[in-house]
Amino acid sequence: MHFLRTHSPKAGRSFGRAAMGTAAAAALALTLTACGGGDDDADGGGDGDTPFIGVILPDSASSDRWETADRKYLEAAFEAAGVDYDIQNAQGSREDFQTIADQMLTKGVNVLVTVNLDSGTGATVIEKARSQGVATIDYDRLTEGGGADYYVSFDNEQVGVLQGQGLVDCLEGVENPLIAELNGSPTDNNATLFKNGYDSVLDPLYEDGTFTKGPDEWVPDWDNAQGGTLFEQMLTDTGTEIDGVLAANDGLAHAVITVLERNSLNGTVPVTGQDATVQGLQNILLGDQCMTVYKAVEKEANAAAELAVALANGEKPETDASVVDPVSGDEVASVLLDPVAVTAHNIQAVVDDGYVDAAELCADDFAALCDEHGIG
């Protein structure tokens, strides 16, 4: 099985950049083939003949996407492929993450797909799976030093580039704005890549005096409450003079907006986000959030499912992209998809893609705002 090109690797980079064409996206979605029964086998093991795939999601607090999008799309892909599967959520607990992995390995999964909570825990699980001859896929987050067989995600540095450029666009006309950066978890390789991306846009502006660099903090475990506390301190330390906020995802953006609202600054200080959550999109409609980044999770889930099914059937799929593990220096075969910047002008595209439900997005007080922007 050959995975169509999504990105071309570049020397010296942790990933390549090339747009994923419609044909490639369709291939990722359509190459899933029936392979037997497709029962969700959360309470037992596989039947011994049908491929059995285990998935561990990280939590449901840092972002709604894990339960509202990833689980749904992975289930649909596994059902379409006719395989047995077990999808569980560690709910932010490293101990539970390892326990779930042990249980899945005991039940006889052929492939283990994980979104690590940190690279140390993730690497321990991958090594245990490898010792039992179980193939592994890093889903969405690379496990540094883990040595997974494959990695499926988005061009995460490009996500940061879109965030940085989005903030620049939203601050057009503001003279020498003071910028606060609220980064994701320091233990998440994606958060590092996001920051590499937006700093590649913002650092030159800091250096030439166009922008002024303000507070810059990491948020442990993407915890929104801690993010809000950190931003409140940032606002206090700067005498409420912050002009723009690079918030690494929609959850942190909402925490920032809540603090800004208490200080009657919401809607006047641009705030970035990521994940195109309903809450994030609603904040954009309200004018409280500048932009978000949409990542087509269905394509990501389909790509991971296709890889997992192939591995479970004893195949060794080829990919046209790879990333370099920053700890081991090894190349990890990868499927990388392209993110899309979202503002009020193109929210409809996210609805059209089926990622959010217009009825939920446009409920109650948001109905008029949706009408205003042609969303429905």
C-alpha cells in the first residue's frame, strides 16, 4: 500500500511543506477496505482473526476535539474497515494512560495508536508495545525519543505560522503593539512546533521594533484554568497594556478572553486560537477572538485508520513524508496534513466540511451573527 504524497520532506527540517491535493485527500479517505467484523470491542479482545486496533486519546479538558471529533471519525473509519477496535481516553492521567495501554496489550491489539500526554510516558508505552510485537502510531503528537512506527498529524509549525500571521493581520494599523504569548504544554512536542511557527513570524517584528515582545509563558498540560491565571498575571504585570495575545489554542484563547472581559478589554485586544471549536468560532463571531486554525480531523483520523488497518494486516505502508525525532535524530515515516486559517469570513467552510454543526454554532444569541456572516 502506498500513501499518496501529502508533503515532500526537506533536508534540515522536521517536516516538509506541500499542499495536500484533493486527490490525495480522497485517496486517504477511500483506501480503507473491508477486513472483517467491525465491533467496538472495548470490553474484550479481538476475535483472533479480525484486526484489533487500540487507540488512547489524551483528555477531554484541553480541547473538545478529542471526544467530539477524533473519536467519532476514528470509530467511523474503523467501522468502515470492518476491524475490531477499542478507543479509550486517559483523561489527563499519565497513570491511566499506561494502565489503558497495558490492558489493550493484554487484550491482544495488533496496533496501538496513541496521543501522548508527555513523551516520557508515551515512550514507555511504545517500548512495551514494541517488545510484544505490536505496531505503534503516534497520532497528532510526536513522542520524542519514542520510536513509533508512524506519525500522523498536521504540519504543526505551519499551524503556528498561520497563528502568527493572523495576529499580525489583526493588529494592522496598531503602532508598536505589545504582544503576550501563551504557549501550550512544554511537554507536548506540538506546542514547541506551534511556537517555532509563530515565533518565525513575530521574532523579526520584535527585532526591528515593529512589535514589542511582552510576557511569554508555557501552560502546563494545556490547562485552561492555569492559562487564565497566567494571563491575568501578565495583564497585571504590564499595567493592562497588552495589545495582542498569541494564545496557542481555542481553550487558552477563551481563558484569555474571560480575563479581558473582566477588564472591559475583550473585543479590543486581538487573540488567536486553534482547533476551530464551536466556542472558538463563536468567540470569533462575537469579535472577541481574532482567528483560529482549522485542522481537518476527519482526514487525520482516516489516515491513521488506514495505516493501522494496513499494519494490522501485516503490511508495511510507504509514506512520502517523514519527520526527524528531535531526541533520537531518527526519521519517522509520516502523513502530514495542511491546516487552514479561519476568520469570520470563512467559518462557513468549517461548517461545510461537517466539522461543526451549524445548529449548535448558531444557537440562541448567535443566530443573528451567523446570519450576518452568511453561516448556515
